[in-house]
Amino acid sequence: MSQDVLTRKQAMDALNVKDYRTLNKLIEAGLPVIQAGSYVRFSKSDISAFLEKHTKKGGEAACK
């Protein structure tokens, strides 16, 4: 498997997420997935872009 493609568990580690429900919420929020049949994979570059897009700038709190 290519190092640029991650399993669900590897994506959770990269996102510092502890359970699958949170990962699913991120997918619903727009985190791109690569799906082939029942296999779900994530691109490292897609994860980086997603985090960059959803990171608050200028000291704004992420949660209110």
C-alpha cells in the first residue's frame, strides 16, 4: 500500500481522532474519501488540505 493512502485507523491517528463516530462526522463535514467497494481509504494530501481549510486563523476559537 502506498504511503500516501491511509486506512481508517491511520487517518484517525493522523487526525488525532479517537473513535469512528468522530471520523464519520469529519467525512460528513467534507473530508474526502477514496472508496472502492467496501474499502475506504484517505489521501494524506486530502487530509492536510481539509485541516488547512478548517483551521481557524487569527486566534479564533475553534469551538464556542
